[in-house]
Amino acid sequence: MKALRATKRFLPYVIMYGIAFAWIIPILWMADTAFKPRPEILSIPPSWIPSHFTLENVQRLFAQWPFGRWVLNSVIVASSVTLGSLIVSTLAAFSFARLHWRGRDTLFMILLVFMLLPWQVNVIPLFFTMTKFGFLNTYQGVALPMIAMPIGVFLLRQFFINIPKELEDAARIDGCSSFGILTRVIIPVSKPVFAAFGVYMFNFAWNEFFWSMIVLRKSQMVTLPVGLKLLQGAFEIDYGLILAGAFMASLPSLFVFLLLRRQIIRGFTLAGSGSKG
């Protein structure tokens, strides 16, 4: 009986750690290959530990390609999307959660329907819209469609709607307007949710490929995912160069996640449970 209870207790951990280990193997292989000598990358049988580690692939990446400019482009786009989506989603979510106006619930249901649609179905109308405004090959052409994604409105609204109404009533008695309630009551108690949503949007914008590939045509304007696609040759694939680029590109998002992982987990937990913590 004790053995059965112990098995039931530790079996979930064994499964979770097994899945985590299987998930991390490709990442470790990418990091290992990025610093392998070129002759050992496709060696048979493959070896995890190279004869020596080298920076040759990373040096070629920066010497032969505008990788630094690609990083700068991604930083600008991801930061703009994160800040813009936080502002837009916060205002919209506050309106849906705390203000009363005709057609509010109907419009929110329409928003949910659009949230379920694949991101790619919007590409054709977005392309013509960006062309009309002259936003092709610009940062705003990449960032604006991502800023308006409905998932942020849904996530923040689910949290805002469960904040005790007594806090809002007390603020109104003190003379606060609706905007004052948002800035002085809602935002201060919602910081974990903002952190989770901000990191989510940063990683989404950092890794977004499909829309960026369509709207950006100049090599000096492309973001990192599109730039990594350019590393693939027409007749051969330089795995060392590509995996060095992929490893360097993954570092910022990995660093942000590790730095804010507690806030991310707490934020999504609070948003999902509807608790203010």
C-alpha cells in the first residue's frame, strides 16, 4: 500500500520531468551545434561533445550577414508591440469589464470569435491596408497588426471584471473619474497580469515570421525570424551558421522568460482564476 501511494505521488513528477527533458533536447542540440567545428556537425555517428568548441559560426554570422541590424529590428518591433498592446488592450479591457454601454457584451462576443480565427486569415486585407498607408518595409507596418490582437483584451478583461467593485465605488466617492479608477485602482492591482501579458506579446512579436516575411522586403529591415530564413542557401544548408543564428536569436526571449518566470506564472494563474491575489 505504501509503495502504491509513493508511486502515485511521484509518478506525475516523473512524467513532467520526462516531458521537460524531451522538450529541451533539441535546444541543447542547437546550442551544441552552434559551437561545433564545421566538419563535426554532420559526422556519423553524431557526437554531443565536440573535440573543441569554436566561435567560428558566430563570427561568420556577424561578419557575412547584417545580424546586428536584424537584432535591432526585432528589438524595436517587439518593444513597440509590447508597449502598444499593453496600452490598447488595457483601455479596451477596462471598457469591457467596468464600463456599461449599449452593445458591450455583443461586441465582446464578436471579439472572441475573431480571437479564434487563425492569424494568417487576416494577411490579405492587412497587406492592402499597409500598402494604402505606405507602411510596407516599415516598423509600424509590422507592429500595428500585432498591437491590435484581441487576446490581450480577453486576458485583461477576465482579470479586471473580478476586481472587487467596492474598490471602484470607494474611488468614485473620493471623486475619481473612470480614467482615474483605471490608473489608481485597476492598474496597481493588475501588475502580475501585465507582466505575463507583456512577456507573452514580446515573445510573440520576437518570433513572428509569417507577417514579417510578407510586409518586409529589404534585407536591412527584416526581423530575426526572416533573417534566419535568409541564411539558408539555395543549394546547400550551412547548419552551423543557421543554428548559431537560431541560438543567438533565442537568447533574449529566454532571458526575459527566466527573469520574469514567477510573474508570468502568477499572472496567468490570476487571470485564469479570476482572483486578484
